[in-house]
Amino acid sequence: MIRVRIKGSSRKIEGFSVWGHAGFAAYGQDVVCAGVSAVATTALLGLEELLAEDVCYRILPQGLIYCRLAGTLSPDKARDAQVILATMVLGLEAIRRDHQGYIDFAYRR
């Protein structure tokens, strides 16, 4: 099962972690894993482009993606980061709805 943890709330996302394997299909053929990876990685690329040094992230070989925003963003950067993160959440929730039982999704404070 893929696990998605969103740090913060739906109104203010501070970061996220994604790890695991969906088990929908074999490694390398799993469309759920591919979709989740694409959505999370695209959000991370957008944040990196927008925020540069104000985003801390790691992508580990065993499939963990971890991302955290700096606490001191300008109002414009904070707004833009929230748009990227909220869009990521929409994409992940859509994948979860379409493939129930393969993604565990939760907000954490």
C-alpha cells in the first residue's frame, strides 16, 4: 500500500511524505505507483522551481519522497506553494478514489 501523509491541513499544507508500493500490479507495471509518483514528483519540481532554498526534500531509492516547506515564505511564495500542494492533493485523492484500497491518505499536524 502507498502511504501519503500531508503535514498540516487542507487550508495550510506544510509538507508531505509518500512511500510504499501499491501492489496493484508488479513493480515496473503498477499504474497506481506510477500515477502517485508522477503527481508527487511534479509537485516537488514545481516547489523547487518556485522556492529554491525554501523547500527541503529527499527522494530515497526505496521509494520515499519527503518534502517540507520553510516556515518563512513571502506571502506570494506561500500562496503559490499552497496552489501547487493543493493541486497535488487533488491528483492524489483522485487516484485514491479510482483505486480504492491501494493508497492510505491522511493529514498530520
